[in-house]
Amino acid sequence: MTAAPATAAATLAPALAPALTRDVAGVDVGWLRTNAGSVAELAWDHVLLCVPAVVLSFLVAVPLGWGVHRLGRRRRTAVVGTGVLAVTGLVYAVPSLALFVILPYIMGVSILSPLNVVVALLLYGVALLVRVAAEAFATVDADLRDAAVAVGHSGWGRFVAVELPLAGPALLTGVRVVSASTVSLASVGSLIGVSTLGDLFTRGFQRGFPTQVLAGVVGVVAVAVVLDLVLVGVGRVLMPWRSRAGV
């Protein structure tokens, strides 16, 4: 009795093997099974480039956006805030590949260094998030700011205790956009020799192998979705009132 299942499995194995390796809708399933580990490694390399860039973008852009907002409230300094937004807008207009090539000469690092890609992604993230941050702080009710001053909060204390929490939902939305943009832009790093999921695009196109390209597309989308879910989870932990309010 116990030998029957083993005998059946041995009989079915040759018949099932082609089904596990044949093409499905033009996708080479055998290649995917064989190279799943390599794809996972590229996905991890992709994450290691994106996460520091997104975190640093937030840490730089939020105080900068707050400063732009404060400058904009005064007629004499409004032009400075406008200038900062204009400069960040110009940075985002620079083609990503050009920035990846230029930065190593500015920073004195190898063009193959992952730091090159992280800094470029950081600049793009800051360029996107500064305006969002400035607009988010502008939505904070002036009466609440005045109340914070009345109870003794300094400028920095007011920022941490009042303005940052109230601007949090809008900032979270902006960070999610930056995260998706960063995951997409990181793929370009493969063109300068930095390991990312973009490697699957370049190799797949060079070989005329759609399965490899598709693996890259699915990998990039998966990384973007996972990071977005992480950000949503962090937002719920740091801003629990949003969940209670059904926001």
C-alpha cells in the first residue's frame, strides 16, 4: 500500500516535467524556475538602493519644505522660497541617466558605486517632496499655530508638536509618490553597471527574450507595492487617529 503513491509519482513525473518547463502564454516557465534566486537577489539590490533614498528624501525635504512655507508667509522672503522650489523643479527635469553619469565626477566616486545611484535618487526624491511638504504645512490652521505659540512652543517645538502631525497625512501621500518614482528610476542604474532589476530589462532586450523583461517588470511592480504597503503601515502606526477616523 505504501509503495503505491511512490510508484504513481514516479510514473507521473516524466509526464509532469514538460508542463513545469513549457511556455505559458509565451513565458518561459523553466527559465523563471531556474533563475528565481537571481531575480530575488536583484530585487534585494533594488530595495537597498531605494529605501535609503526614500528615507533620506523625507529627512531632507520635510524641513526644507517647512522652511519654504515659513519664507512664503513673509513678503520679503517669499521670493527665496519660490527660488528654492524653482531649483528643485529644475533638478527633477534633469534626465536620470545624465545625472547618474555626472554625479560620480562631482562626488569623486566610481560610476559603478551604488552611492552614485542613491544620491541621484535622493535628489529626485527631494525635488518631488519639497513642494508637497510646503503645501502640506500651508494647510495647517493658523489658529492652531497661534495656540501653540500661546502655550509656549518655540518655532522648532511648534513644528514637531503641532505642524508635523497635522501635515502628516499629506506628507505620507507625497512620500508614497516618491517611493513609487524612486523604485522606477532605480532601474536606470543598470545602464551604468549598478545591479538592479533593470538588469533584467537590458539583458532581456539584448537577447530578445521577453520572459526576462517580464520578470523585471513584475519585480519592479512587486518592490513598489511592498514598499507602499510598508509606508501605509508606518503611517497607521505613527498616525493612529487616521485609522480611527477611517482616513
